[in-house]
Amino acid sequence: METLWQDIRYSLRRLRRSPGFTSVAVLSLALGIGANTAIFSLVYALMLRTLPVRDPGELVELLHRYPGEPHFNGFSWQACQLMRENNHVFAGLIATVYQPFHVRGEGLEPQTVSGAYVDGSFFPVLGLKSAIGRLIGQEDDRVGDSSAVAVVSWSYWKSQFNLDPAILGKQILVENVPVTVIGVAQRKFSGLQAEASQDFWLPLALAPPALRSSHGGSLWLVGRLRPGVSMEQARAEMAVLYESTLDEQARITNNPFLRKMKFEMEPAGAGLSQLREEWAEPLLLLMAVTGLLLLIACTNIASLLLARGAARESEMALRISLGSGRFRLVRAGLTESLLLSVTGSVLGVLLAYFGAGVLVRIILAAKRIGPPIEFQVRADASVLFFTAVVALLTGVLCGLFPALRALRSVPSSSLRNTARSGETRHRRLLGKGLVVAQVALSVVLLSAAGLFAGHLSNLEHLDLGFERDHVLLVVLDPAGSGYEGARLSRAYQDLLERLEAIPGVRSATICAATPLSGAGANRGATVEGYQAKPGEIRNITENWVAPKYFETLGTPLLAGRDFKPDDQGHARVAIVNQTMAHYYFGNGSPIGKHVTFDGDNRPYEIVGVAGDAKYYEIREATWRTIYLDTFQETEPASHFALRTNVDPATVGPDVRRVVHDLLKTVSVGRIITLDDQVDATIVPERLMATLSGWFGALGSTLAAIGLYGLLAYALARRINEIGIRMALGATHSDVTRMVLRDALTMVGTGLVIGVPLALWGKRLAASLIQDLPSRCAIPIAFGALGMIAVASLAAYLPARRAARVDPMEALRHE
């Protein structure tokens, strides 16, 4: 320990005497380690952090999907009961429905909290215990004779009741229903969702009848595997049970498309996530990119340490001659690199803390539908352990080669060559090899930046079927306002007139699904004149809109007419998109034909054909879509769209004022521009393009610094040689060409290695990300040319300095 402390103090003094080198090294490592820690903290929070329950590895999530669509967790009560009572693979199956609750009570401000309805097996199957009181059990979950009870989270107990045990037995109004608090969940448990915490749990028996419908699809199901049962065995048995539930639901709902759904099962030990499927692959790719950045930083620091070690070669030889042990010198060298990595990691953790917070806000800004989420990144033990491991490996990688030079040093030879110019061949190859590695990795980073930037550009220039600029979207919430049915329709028609009178507003309309909102509905339908084939998917997408919808959104009306105000009270009419018209009628006209939905005998007459537009995902193929007049329905839609002549965001306050003046009890929910809503759908691609661009620029800068440092050091060692060359007739241009030739040789070697790596990485990224332009060679050409430009600039300065060497001054050192 005494000698170790001596090494640390000596290394600190050396680093303090070289502030330029220390600053560059620490900053390079801080950026590399910080970027890796920030991305890993997101990966850990989203995919690796396990739930604080008993044996989380035994939990599985039950999922299903329509063909060609993302999977989802949402089953009927009938399906839940059938699978629970007939399976042989689960030790327990729990059902839950996530829902925000409006809460008020004595000593509580009216507030909305995140909560869930849970069945009686929820807490027992998870193996949870209460902090105080008891948890919801089977006796609390019986429809008809269930007492209204509730369990709250430990964090809610602390924030609202200051850990007062008197909360037990307290009555709180939840959704205007008085419930009695019977217990507090254990401290670390806040629900099954990975990025959202729940504060209230109520028995499923208290849920609205629609949520407990026999054939609805609102229940989230999670099972616990029996000991010795594998995921494959459970998936096979549950798929058979699931098929039997589909047959029954398809028969009752008269929707044969249900039989096309497929059962899936995924591990749930890390919790249920709304973001995992969308963000897992981008985050893993970013993790790979930041790993390359850290490798570049390591090779850069290693090359600088090699140069410093070479300058100290005579010192090391003298130490060995005086009796110092070689392993002691190795340890001293590693101590210096470890000090750099530790300092860089401390600064990197601070950068990661702020960087991860920014990334979380970006991710949450991309969420368009569903309940609110609270994605939190915490610097817990696992993240700190990851940072410590990265710091240790970085320090070893940076200092290993320079430190090992002490083992191969020959004291007599080193002391004899103290004043000798030039370098050994081995030393030159090692230094150049590090620069070549930096160039190769930088080419991969720059190619990735070009690849993701090109992908983002393609998405931004897609034809979406509507005009995204100068449109404001407003969501109203009429629940509990007293407006419903015909009264709400009349109020909305009056509101449209008032909105169009706002200065700067050209037109206003209503819709149920706004473009790229993720919302929408679909039903099986029969189209007049078309004979469906056996097993054909008959579902079409529906959207309920008001007159002027296509004018406001900028979607062209290709044939027929728009909806009219006097359609209300007359025969039901519809407008279809171009894809639906071509699918059912080919080149014929659909005007005047009729569409009848399953379970509804009243037909809709097609009166128009609109252009195709995207509603769910920007990358999706266009669906067969039908637009229905919202004022012909029992309840109108509540999404308003306004096209403006001015910046749409400036119209927002006037919209709130008009709604409040006309509909005092109707609340205004979300106000957003259509441009922002479209941008939210490509946040992962925008984030990847931006970060990979920054990382590529940073990596190439580090490579340029490494190249500059190597050339400057090599030229300093070759100053005598250059003086002799110039004394024998070499010109300034000859010396410049010599230096640039050496630099471009290293860059060319790096390109030879880096281009195949970039090609392999591009194919790997294309296998993970949909529609990535994997066959385009432009990103790799961009990376190669960018690296050549940066390297040429880095080599020019040493070359210019070498060309200005005074031969007489250089020869005086011989």
C-alpha cells in the first residue's frame, strides 16, 4: 500500500505538470464514458432492471397481434378465465387494467393519480407484502358483495400522508366512489410497468362493466411459470387455449378476422413497457456507437501515453539500472492511466446524468397515445457498477501497451541511444497501428451518421397524404360536462363556427383520429359488388370526421363530394380513400355503392373518394380507410383541427377562450400543431441521426488529434533526419509531401479496414431498423471522404512545421 500510494502521488504530479495532455485525455475519456453510461442507464431502466417481486424471472407477459401489426397485451375476461382454469404451466395468472383515477378526500387536493384495477390474485402471485395493513386478496374481488377497498403505494403514503399509520381505514373518493384504504404496498413496488408508477390499486370488481366485459379486450395478463416449465412449453400450451377463445369471440362478435390473431409470450421480469418495443433497437444501436467512440478515445489516449513513455525511455532505463523492478514500473504506468480513467469517469457520470435526463425528455416527447408515463433513470448500483467496470477496462486498455514497454526495455541500449535520433521500427509500427485503428473506427462512426441521417431525410420527405404545416390540433374532453348525444353535436357545430371566426383561422373541422396519432378503429365490412374470398381480411379502418375535414388537412378529394351540414338526419354517407376504392372497385367508380359493417344492418352510401393518408405510423402501408360523418353518429368525435394563415401555436389561447366561453364545462385537453405531431413519430430516427452525427464528429476529431500527436512527436524525433535531407537538397515541398505521404498511408490503411467494418455494420443495422437504406453506398463514401478531409487537415500542420525547419539549427543537435 505504501508503494501504491507513492505511485499515485508521483502520477498526480506528472499529470499536473502536463495540463494540456491531462485536459485532452480526461475530456476524451469523460465524453466516451459519459456517453456509454447515459445510453446504458436508459437500456438498463427499460430492459434490464427487474421488478421488486418474488422470483421476477418466472414472470411472463401474454400478448397477441393482428397480422402485420405490433403485438399488444389486452384480453377479455372470458379469455382470462378460460386460460386461468385450464392451463398446466402457470403457478398463477393475474389480470390488471391500468387507468388514471380522479382522487379527492379529506386533507387531499383533487388530483389525478396513476392507478390500476387488479384481480384478487395480483399481490399473492407477485409474492408481495404490505408495509402496513394488508393487500387486496380474493375476498375483495367478488362482483356484487365486494367492499370498496384500496391499496396505495409507499411513495404516495409518504408524499400525501407523511407515513401516518392513520391512513388505514381512511375513506377516499376515487372516481366519486368512496373506498377504504386497507394497506400500503411494500416500499420499492410501484406497479408492473417499467416506466410508469401506480399509486392506487382497486379490486377489479369495482371496474366499470365495460372493462369487465366478457368479450372486451382491456385486461393485461401476466403469468408466473411453474417450477421446471420453460417459456417454450408455456407458449405452446397457452397458444392452444388462446385459439379456443378466438373461435368463441369470432362467433359472438361475427368478426372472423379475430381468428387471424396470433398468440405470443415474452419475459416480464423487467416489467411491462409501452416504450420497449419501439426504443429497444435504437438504444442498442446507440450503445454500439458509443462503444466505438470509447474505443477511439482509448486508442487516442494510448497513443499519447506511448509518446510520453518513449520520451521517458532513458528515465526508465536509469531506474532499472538502479534496481527498480520492472513490474513496479508497469504498475506505475498503469496507475497513471487508471487515474486518468477514474477522473474521466467521474466527470462522465455527471455528463451522463444530464445527458440521460435530456434523452428521457426526448423519448417522452415522442409518446403520442396511451396513459401518461414517468420514465425515470436512476444512478443505482447496477449503473454505477457498469461505469466502474468501463473505467477500469478503459484505464487498462489505455495504459497496457505503454506500461509493457518497461518489461522489454534494455537499460544499456536505451542509455546508449539517449541522444540518438529516430525511433525503433517496433515503436513506429505500434504508434501507427493505434492511429490506423482510430481511423477505421471513425469511418464506421461517420458511415453510421450518414446512414441514419439519410434514413431520417427519407422519412421527412415521404408523401403523407396531408399538408402538415399551419394546422393546430385540439382535443376536448366532454366527459362529465353534461353534454352528450344530440346536444353535444349541436354545441360542436356552434363551436366550429366560432373557431372559424378567430382571426388567422381559415377552416375548422372535427375528426376521431388525427394523422399519425396512433388512434383509429376497424371493423369487418361487406362492400356492395365485391365478393370476399375465403379467409380474406375484411376489416377496414374507420375515421369519423366533420365537413371541411379534407380541406383543413389538405388531403385531396379525388372524386365525388365532401360531407355537408344537411347530411345530418338523412341517409348515412361515407367517403373512402383511394386504396379502398381501388381494392374493391378496381378502375370502376365507387360513388353510389354501399358499405355495411358487421353487426350493423344500416348501410353507408359512398359519396366521395379521398387521397391516401397515413394515420398510425409514418412507415406503414396505406390501409383501406373509410370516413364517416361524425354528426350522423350518436356521439360526435372530439378532436378538432384548425388550418391557419398564421403560426398555429399563436391561435391556441384564442381557442381556449372560445371553448371556455361557449362550453364552460368542457375541458381542453391537448393542443399541439400537426407539424409537431408528425415530428413526434420519427423521434427515434431523429435522435439516432443527431447522436450518431455528434459521435461521428467527435470520433473523427479524436482520430485527428491522435494523428496530429503522432506526426508531431515523430517529427520531433526525426528533426535531425529532416535537417540532413534539407542540407542535401530536399525542398520544402519534398518534406511536406513526405509527411503527408506518411499520414495518408495510415489513413488509407485505416480505410481498408474500416470500410468492410462499415459495410458489416450497415447490414446489421438494416436487419434491426425497418426501411434503412442498406444498399446505398453514399453513407460509407461520406465516412471515407470525411475521414480523409479531417486527417489531411490534422497532417497539414505538422507537415508545414517540418517544412520550415532550419537545416543548420537541426544539424546542431547531431
